[in-house]
Amino acid sequence: MQKKEKPAVFLDRDGVLTEEKGYICSEKDLVIFPYAAECVRKIKEKGYFAIVITNQSGVARGLFSEETLEKIHDRLIRETGVDMVYYCPHHPEGKVSVYSKVCRCRKPGIGLLERACRDFMIDMRNSYMIGDRSSDIRTGQNIGIKTVLLESGYGTAYMEEKVRPDYILNDLREVVQIL
């Protein structure tokens, strides 16, 4: 019997599931919102995958290693129940040469979402991209899914460029209500 596709809620990490604190360089620096695990549980109950899509240029900038980042993300998976974390370690102006490049995976590029689609049977027509920055919204728009801008991180007060998300909500708790 073939598995059926189901939609995904793609979640940015910082400002969505965790406090926006600049570069998170260790597990102890990661502050998960107290409501994050409950929201992830509800997202999954509603029939969605909960998948994190995050730019982590601190690797390219030499602030922390991929091994450290993977430990941080292991904790995020354990404590919130997200299905998977995909990250982009690149930045065109990075100090670590192997990560200093332009790539398709750095948001607003769609490479991480394409990877998730290869790993999971995702119904993209009914999926969402949730974030707190214009690059998150542009990522969702670039792949053609619904977008939600949250005020729990940078939000509308710190937009790098003008974007028009489908929804502007306070935090992840409100997202669960619109699914």
C-alpha cells in the first residue's frame, strides 16, 4: 500500500519556535518558547508534517561548527517534536571557505524545501511557510505555498524588504487556529 502525501508546516527556527537571540552558539543558548511543543503536537494532529527550515550562517561565519549546530537541533527535535530540521550553513561572505558561497538552500532560495519534499511525501499545494522575516515569506512565495509572518521574532517592525504574507499573526499559537 502506497503512503499518501500530507501537507507540511515549514517553520523557521528563531522567532517561531525559539526566542530570537542573534546567533545561538550552544545548546544552552537555545530558548524554546514554552508553547512550542504543544503547537507542534497540534500541527501534527491536524495532519501536517512540522519541518524546520532555517538559515544558520553562523557556521560560515566561524561562530560554531556544524556538529554544534546538530546538537542544538537534536535538542530542538527532542523538546518540540518537530519531524526534521533542515538548515543552510552557507553565506556568500562567510569566513570559513567551504561554506562561503551562494547556494540554493539559503532562504529565500527553495533548496531546503525541495530536500524536504524528497525526504517526505509532502502535499505542497496545502502547505505553509511560517517565519518572522521577509526571507521566510519570500521562500514560501518562491515555491508557491501559503505564508505566515509572525510577530514573535523580528516581525513587521524589522522587515528587510516589503513582502505581502497571506497572514500576519502574533505567534505560533495563532497559526494552529488557521490550519
